[in-house]
Amino acid sequence: HEMRTPLAGVRAQAQLLTQEDLPPEPKESALALMKGVDRASHILDQLLDLARVEALAIAGEPEFKQVRITDVYQDVLHDLALRIRRRQVSVTARLGDEQLHCHGFALSVLLRNLLANAILYSPAGGRVELVVIPGEQDVMLAVDDSGQGIPEAERERAFERFNRLGRSQADGVGLGLSIVLMVVELHRARIQLTSSPLGGLRAQVHFPRERGAPAAGYA
């Protein structure tokens, strides 16, 4: 909060400047300042999520409970609404009424990062879809996008911190998938990056149904 408040103040002042009748160069500088503040805020949010998930892992056994995926998804969708409008991306979900035995905050962090990545790397007018597929031993949660995807040889490196794989989008900082991986490990789940039926990337996570039991195929 101590860092977010001054950043919000700087952004508000820069936004006021863009609404003034200024010459092109100062107006462009104010717009660049707004973008810089937005990027700094995004990095701050990512670092805070990283620290909170790390704290859960260090603390040992986190408190798990039954969580409806639909409830978490609706909250995350609300948080990402502005980003969705800016990117002009269609986001849909097929969730049913499935529940996960998990840590609610950690699941929210995982969903937000997977969806934010899919939105960021989809083209304007593209598609993002969240699908939940229940199984006997685990529940699969998959996020698909219609972007360019990640070459198979580079997918493992995508989980490295601050590794953006050469992608140039200004909003990306290279932390999203490393945070997702921490949540996956916290739940003894497993994650795989594959090709999406929408043409881009699919990130699929298998959550075990029973606490303490690894998801099928977990190594």
C-alpha cells in the first residue's frame, strides 16, 4: 500500500497533463510516464504475489479448503476487465460447478497469471478460453489462447524468473509463469505447456483431488 499510493498519484497527475492542450512532445512524455507507472505497478503486484506464495511454501502445510473455481474465476475476470478491453480479446470459460481442494489465494494468483499471460500474448480480437475437465484422480484446468504460442524447445525455459523468451510486449515482466509454477508445486500439482486448439499456447494444470496425493503423472 505504501508503494501503490504514490504510484497512483503520479499516474493521476500524468493523466491530467494528457488532457491539457499541450504541444505534441510534452503530451507524448506524459503518456510515456503513464505507461511507465503502469509497468512499475504491474511489477510491484507480481513481486508481492511472488513473496506471498513463497511465504506460504516456507510456512509448511498451508490451509486448504474446498473452493469453487467459478467464484475465483469471476473475481479474477473483474480484476482483468480493463486489460481485456484494452486488448479487445474475447475471454470465455467452461467450468461447470467443479471445486478444488486448494489454497484460495494461491488459486486466484495462478488463474490471474495464466489468464493475464494469455490475454497479453493474444492478438487484438483474439480468443482466450478457460476449461475445467474433471477426472477420477485429478482436475485439469487449462487456459488456451489464439496467440503465437511458445516453440516446444523453449517451453521449459518459460518458467524461469524474468525470462520473457525474447517477446517484446511492454507489459510483460517474465514472472507470471514462475509464480504459477510455485503455486503448482505448493499443491503437488503438475503443469504442462502445449499447443492450444485455438492456435496459440495451452497451459494445463492437473490438481490432485486428495490432499497430499500428487496429481497423476507428477514426478
